[in-house]
Amino acid sequence: MSNDLSAAVDWERHRAFLAVIDTGSLSAAARALGAAQPTVRRRIEDLETQLGVALFTRSPSGLTPTSVGTALARHARAMASAAAALARAASAEAEAAAGVVRITASEVVGMEVLPPILAALRQDHPGLIFELALTNRNEDLLRREADIAVRMVRPTQDALVARRVGVITLGMHAHKRVLDAWGRPATLDEARRLPLIGYETDTAGVRTVRAMGLGLKPEDFAFRSDNDLAQLAAIRAGLGLGICQVGLALRDPMLERVLADSFAYDLETFVVAHEDLKDVRRVRLVFNALVEGLTAYARSTNTV
């Protein structure tokens, strides 16, 4: 690797590098960046020449990062996070009710719960711009990967400000026509006789269900997906009995909760931000709106 630490950092090269890491090919990276494929190839080659290392191995199936490429990707992502945080900080004055706020949340919460909260907030403050990262991993607020996070686990870092919004309850639900056809189970053993919606692999979700008394394996499910949104869609479509947030099921009159007394899983929920951002008005506005909206939503999951 080159020891020329004085070499200027060309951010476009690093963007191309990360795009290939994320997509696995030059053509997909080019589409993601809105650039020509030869341009992306040249940027990767220039970066490899500058660093004096091979970042990818080439094969007919695409590009695979080398061990050095994998290690450097962590640093490149930190650069990307810092650059994005800088852009957000520059998007408006600290006391302006305008500018960019980046939020991270789980796929289900981000897709199903947050948009109405953000829409109501933007009616009052049309200068706000939202970036929403849908991911089931915890993006690092300390490294400014996001400004605000909705988390289902209590944060432990001292530099974070967290507000508990309550408990979001998960329950077993099915479309009424499924229950009309298969019967309404009175016990967990009877529930196993219905077509079940669950996971493809032995995920944390499967282990949680197993610990609550349903000794299920992925092969026991009639519909399998590791994507929570896909499972929710399957429940709504009437593919079988599955687990979803009670508050979401309440929105659909055709969904019915079963075994409420014997099966419930509570997710303690928090809205979290870095303490350095608490005095930035746009972040404070979004933080407070999320606390208020999610508190109301959490209460709705405990009404039945």
C-alpha cells in the first residue's frame, strides 16, 4: 500500500468504491451513482493505483472485495457518514425550522408508522427535509450515520439522548377468512395446525417464538420470508397466521388477533439522538414529533 499520506483524497473514487462494494458490479454501481460504467471503472482503477493495492477480484459473476478492500470499506463508510453529516449540518442554520434530518428506523416502523408523523410535522414546517434509512441494524449515531434513531433496545452510550416512548406489542394475527376456514385456535398447539407465516432461516425472530412456547422451525412455515414487511403483507393478504405489531393490525378491520392472553411480545421503544444535536432546532422538532407520535402509536398496541 502506498505510504504517500499527503495524496489528496478524491471523494468520487471512494464513492465509486463503496458503490461497487454495495452492488457487486460496475454496471450496478454506475446505475446507483448515475454515472457511466467506464467512469466508475476508471475511478476504481485510479484508487487502486493511488493506494497500491487490489481492492477487488474480478470474475464472471462480478467483483468481490479483497481482504484489503473489505478493511478499507469501513473507513470509506466513515468518510461517507462524515460527509453526509457535514452536508446536513450545512443545510440550514441551527435555529432554522428547515434543513435535512436523517432518521433511521426498522423497516416496519419506517414504512408503516413514521410517514404520517412526518407528514403532519412538515405541514407546520415545510422547510424540513427528511432522509429515512430503513434498516433493522442500529446505525451508529455517535459516528453521525443518522441524526435520530428509533430503536427497540435501550441505548447505553453516554453521548446519546434517549426518550422512551413505550412498548410496541407484537401479537398473532390472521385474516378473518383464514380463521373462518381453519378455525380460531384456543391454544398454541391448535395454532400450529393453521398455515403459518414466518422466517426462511433460524433468525432471532424464530428463536423468540420458540422461547414463547411454539417449537417452530423454518420448514414449519407455509410462507417464509426474513423480511418483516413481506410477512406483514402476507398476513394482510390472507396467506396464514403470523406475527405483527398490534397497532398495525388494528388499522385493518379484516385482521383478527388470536391468543392475545397467551402470546404477546413487547418491544421497548426509544427515540434517540446525539446530545450535540439537541440544540439544533430542526433535529429537536423532528425528535419531539417522533416522541409524541410514537407514544400515541405504542398506546394503541396495548388497547386489546
